[in-house]
Amino acid sequence: MLKNHNTTVIQNMAKRSFRTNRRRNISILLAVLFSTFLTFCIFTGGATFFEMQQTQGIRLHGAEYDAYLYGLTREQQELCRENPDILRSGIEAVAGYVVETEQNDTPDAGLLWTDETCWEEMRKPGRTWMEGHYPQKADEVLVKRESLKSCGLEGLKTGDTFTMTYGTALGEFTGEFRISGMWDGYGAKDVVFVSKAFYEQSGHELSSVASGRYMIDFKPKLMTRAKQEAFIESLHLEKQQNLFFNMEYENAVQVLAGAAGLAGIACLCACLLIYNIMYLSVSGNIRYYGLLQTVGMTGKQIRRLVGRQLSILAAAGAAGGLAIGAGVSFWLIPSVVKSMGVYLGKQESVRVAFHPWIVLLSVLLAALTVFAAGQKPARAAAAISPVEALGYRPCQAGKRSRRTGRGGVLWRLAKEQLTKDKKKAGIVILSLSAGLSLFLCLVTLLESEAARTIVSNYMDMDMVLENKTLKKENREDRRQVMDGEFLDELRGIEGLEEIYEVRCREILVPWEPDFSDMWMEEFYDMWMVQSSYEDEGRKNYKDHPEEYSSFIVGINETEFSCLNSTLEEPADEQAFLEGQTCILYRNGLAFTDGELRGRSVTCADFEDPGHRRTFQVGGLTDVNDYTGESPGCAPTLIVSDGALREFAEEAFVYKVSLRYSREYDRETEGELRELVENSGCAKNISCESKLEEMETVKKAQGNMMEVGLGMVLILALIGILNYVNTLVGNIRSRETEISVMESIGMSRRQVRRMLVMEGLLFAGGSLCVTWTVGLAATYTLYQSMNYRKVPFAVPAAPMAAASALVLAVCAAVPLMAYRSMEKKGTVVERLRGAE
């Protein structure tokens, strides 16, 4: 056929097609618009989510840093300053602790000094308010209202003075201090900031792991595990030193890989949506394109015509999608978040992340998808002859011959639709299951990030009460603040389901060559930098074991089961409960479980050294919930509560752990706090509340969870709308077939039942793929991003609701499409119109 130069005609035909094929073009336009909108929202929401997660990390830590070094030498500081990958670094050092004030003898507050970089740059993002200035003189302090309250100094303000007794490396002192400033923000609750002048006279050194802290903020936002290990090796850490990366930074690479997998699935869903609509729309007009060849249009010109139509629709759809996406991201989402009453802090607004690459990526993805979607049908339209075009039917794939099968006729007809065009059915099931799988994965990840999941203390108790007087160095100041009367009143609170008492007694561990000598030698090597065990430590320990006292701690069977589950090798339960064995707190020493297990350790009562008892070591633990007052030089022994009662009739109630009948029960917590306040020892009892911690984490998260939920809801619509568009197009292309079945006796009710069965088969197939392949993919992605080690669990309620919604939509959409087809006229009119 001779080529005609009719470029102008092609352009006019492309424009005219928008009027003559309005319904088809609106479908394509909406498909591109909605897919562009989805990809834009996905990338914008994802970027916002990650930036907010970074903000959450800053708020939880109280400062912006990626790594935290315990102990700092001058050589290491120089190495960090010269390292081109380090953006900034700041010093934070423990200067001592508050012993008592005139209003509170157990304040439980620490003294901390930070350099200018740490305070002005790294801690600045964690501050929400400040007045005054950072301390400059040795008698100046900077405080929060919480730290004033813990010291019993409520009501003081900037410029006021107070007297406190404090402890440093040189001993205990009493002095008067002036409040140079006050601040509020995240992190560092019970901390009093002091000046550099105070730190220099405290006797502490930055090289000591008990004092020196070094915050490091890296330039690269991602660092592989290999590079992290190489950086640690470059510092040449001493035995006592340790460097920890923030969990977010340490696992950033694997989290990003998991996020890329999620984004890939989301993009696949959007691409399938565009592809299905494009393919159905273009292939449905194959006959029209074939007939154009009879008037002289070549195959190349037909491809240009199809390409011109699709490019105009793609441009309009992409522009509309970006506009709607921007409106939703920057206006609707913040409005919804605010209307939900989400805490954002003073003068804080919802910050939606936006980057130019999001626009470019969304447009590029839409363009590539439209191009890929139009290639195959355009080639088919150009290759078909006019004669073949007259007999073309888009849904004639499959076997021509049929055999009568088992089951009802309607079920057989419904199943044939899945096998007639396997590629199309596969795409529909794939797109729907991909959307459901993505929904499953995101809901699971969001559930693991929820404040209720993050806040989970040891044994998952709702409230832990602790005797603060046991931290007093002067033994005469230690008191039984939670006595029998107090415990009886606790048991009388109806909202409490479980109460666990942990008791402790001060002990000595006499010197012996088989165990204690080995323990103390390692302890000196690890922690006693200034002195040597060989030179003076061994002799002093033999002669004066009372200077190296420790604690024996008694726990019940439930607590032992929980502790035993954390051991490298579980201890023998019967031997422990019978008082034959004990668990040792490792206290950071380099002992392995095999080195000490089975050895005998003897302890003596501190007040009566002649009263002794010997236990066998059943295991080592790093869990610091049962360390008595604080880990001493000698080992802390954890034994059964029965063994402790046999060893010592009187023991301090060190800790009481409480579980409510209903988790996060505010009413029960209120009763508990009232009981503590009325006990007369409120200042000597610390209350660690899981409900309070959850509120802190929730406050730090801001609206992160709401943005994540918005992403989930948007992505859940992808697969459903893909199914809706595909199935509607499929039924429209089968109008002749359905009309023929009606003409030979199939009733409308039977047609509706058949179409519902088809929809349920599609839904069943997608659910099967989701709960097999999708669940496996979800588990893989979840574990790649699960740096918090939260156990994998499928949120039952959201997935049950999503599955029910899919079944309902898949059953309802075919009925709606058939009802639309019925409005075109009678069976005869539809058959006549088809030809």
C-alpha cells in the first residue's frame, strides 16, 4: 500500500477522537491521573514517613547523632575531627549525681556537662523552649521542670538559688547553686546540666567509660555494616570502651532495601492499573484501526495516531494527578491529622516532605507505563488487515471446543472466564493480590512501630515501683519504704492482676582462688583503670571484703522463667527453685557462659559474715533488672525467693512489678499513684509507668502513624480499582457474548449469579496469592526492616476487614457493570448494535 502524507489528518483525527470516544478516553485519562496521583502520594508519604521517623529518633534520644562512644581519648577525638565522613561531633560527660537537697533526700538525678557543639547544634533539635543561658561558672546549673521536681525544688525559676549535696569522683560535697537557665524538650528527664568549670574540678576524665560520652553525626545518611565495623576498628577502642550506632542508623541500609521493595510493589500496582485500562481501551478499537487502512492509512501512521492519542491523555492525566496529589499531600492530610487531635507540640504543624525528584519520578513512571501499555495493542492495530479487523474480538482466546464438566453450568461458565484469557485473568489477580499484600505488609510494619509495641519493658509490666533509698551509699539511710502494710494496700486494688516482689540483701563474696579471684581479676581489668588487681587489689580484697559488697536478689518462679528465656543456655529450673544454683549478672565482663557455669560461689551476710551459703553458677545474664542497689565489684547473685528467705529472714523489698487487669488502665494507675503519694515515702519510691512511656513515645512520633495509615489506605485502593476497571472493561467487551446467552434462554438472574461467581473466583484467587506468596513476601520485607526485633504478627482485624472488602467489591462490581449494560436496550438492540 502506498504511503500517504497525512500528518495533519492524523492530528485532527487524534483530536476528534476525544469527542467521538469520550467514554474510552475518560477511562484512560482517569487511569493515568489516578496512577500518577497514587505514585506521587506514595513517594511523598514515604519521604514524609522517613523524615518523621528521623525526627522521632531525635526526640527519643534528645539529640541528633548517629553513634555514641563511651569513653574518649585525645587520639580518638583527633581521628574523628579529621574524618571527612563525620559532619560534627560533640562531648557529653557525666560529672556526678545529686545526693540530696533540703526537700528530697533521694532525688535520683544526674549531673551532666556538654560542650558547645553538643548543646548548641546536636541537642538543639530536641529542645522546644529555653530561657537563660548554658552554665558558665562552677556554681551555675541548667534545669528542666522535671529535674527540679525530682529534686523537690518545684516552683524555682531562672535566677533562683538552692543548696544541694552532690557526689563526684572525689567524694560528696554540699554547695549553693544558681539556676542560669531552664529548658524543655525531649530526652534527658532527670538531668542537671553543669558548666565545664564544674566538670574540670569533679575529678572525672573523658577517657573513663563511666564519664566520657562522644556523640558522632555522620555526613552519609547510609552506612553499610562493613563500613560501620571498619570505622569502629579505626578508633582502636580500649577494652572498656564501646561504640553504639543508633538503631535507625545502624539498620538504615536494610530498612531502605525493604522500603525499596515496598515502593517497587506499589509502582507495580500503579503500572498494572494503567496497563489494563490502556490495553482494554486500545484493543477494543482494533476493528476501527483496521478499517482505517482501507482509506490509505499505513501501519506506521496508525501507530503514530495511537501514540498521539495516548501522549495527550498521559500528559493531561499526569498533570491532573500531580495537582490532586499535591492538594492531598499538602492540604488534606494535614487537615485530617489536625482534626484527629494528634499532638504536634507547641507551634508545631504537620510537615509534609517534598522533593523535585518525586515529581520527576511520578511523571516518568506514568510516561513509561503509558508507552509500554500502548506498544502491544498499537502494533496489533497496525499489523491487522481490514478483513481480519472485521472479525476481531478481544475476548476470543481460549479453547473452541468444550466438554460438559462437573458442577453447575453457571460455575463452569464462571471458571471459563479465568481460563479463556489467562494473561488478563492473571494480571487482574496479580494486581489485586499485590495491593492486598502491600496493605498487609504496611499494616504489619505500622503495627510494629506503634507506641504500644515499642514501649515494652521487662516482663511487659504496666508499673514498676522501686526503692530509691537502696542507692544511698550510707547504709543507715536505706529504709524499707515498701513494707508489709504498703504491700497489703497494693493487693487491695481491684484493677491489679499480678504483683511480683523482688527482695534483696547486701552480701559479701569472700576471696577464694576458684571463683572470686578469677572474677575480681577480670573486673579490675575491665573497669578499674586507675589501679591493678595484681599490685594491690588482691590483697585488699582478701583483707577487706566488706569494701566490695554486692547483693543477693530473690525472684519467683514466673520471673525466673522470663529471665531463663534470655540466657544463652537455659539453666536447670528445678535446681534453681530448690536453691542449689544461682544466676550471675555479668556486669559487662568478658566471661562466657561456659567459663563460669558449674563453679561454686559462696556468699556471706554483710551484717553477719559468719553466716554463709554456697551456690553453683547456673548461668550468666546481661539483663539488669535484678541487680539490687547497683552492680558492685563482687558478683550479684540472683536466686529463688525461697532460697533468699532461708538465707536471710529480713530483706529489703527492692522492686515491685505490677500488671493491670486491663493494659494501660488509667483508673488503676491513678489509684496506684494516689497510694504512693499517701504512703509518706513518695519521694523515696520511683514509678516506672508503661502508660507514661507510651505517651512519651507517642508524643515523639507526632503524626507519623497517621501519615503511614494514609499511605496504607491509598495503596489499598490500587488493587481494588485495578480490578474494578479491568472487570468493567472485560464485561463491556463481552456484551455480545452475554447478550447471546440471554437470547438462548439464560435469565437475568442467572447472568447476575454467573457474574458474581466470576468476581468471587477473582477474589478467591487474589486472597490465596496474598495469604501464600504475599505473606511470605511480607515476612521477608518485615524482617529486613525489623531492627527493633518486634515479633512478627499479622494484624487480624485490618486484614479481615480488607479481605471482606475485597470479597464485597469483587461481587458487587460485575453486577454494577451488568446493570449499566442493561440500560443500553433490549437483547435484540444490543446484538444489533454489536454488529
